[in-house]
Amino acid sequence: MMAPIRRNTDRGSSSPYPGDFLYSLAIFSSLTKAKQDNRDRSRISQSEPYEVEHFHQKHKHLSHADAVRIIKGAGGNREKADAAAEKARR
């Protein structure tokens, strides 16, 4: 019979689960994500299908091919692509 796995609880930790690596990793990753800026949010990648699909769903009056063409024409700039899509609506 195998001995039960014991956690290292003798370390002073503020974690409710002292010595729990996954809990520590979750806390660390949430702290590091909070420090990231949103530079990527201003861009649309035409090579990422989910981004093109999101743009297409946002501008339902466009066909999928028109959405790709507008993103390509805007050079991936989200603001320019949104403006071009609104202009195409008229």
C-alpha cells in the first residue's frame, strides 16, 4: 500500500492551500495578466479565423469575403476597419 501524498504545510503562506503549486500558479498568472496592456486589441488578424468571424458578426451587413477585404485594406487596424465597414453600410 502506498503512503498518502502529503503537502508541504510547514511553509508560511497566505494561501488557503499552503504548498499547492496550482493555486500559486493561478494567483501568479492572474497578477501578471492584470499588468498586460491592450495593444493587441487594436489589431485584427486576417489569418485568425475567429477574429475575422467576430468582425463579420459585428458587421452583419457584410459578406465574409467583404469582411476579409476590409480587414486587409485597413492593414489590420481595428478602428479603420470598423469605419470602413460602417461606410460600406451606406
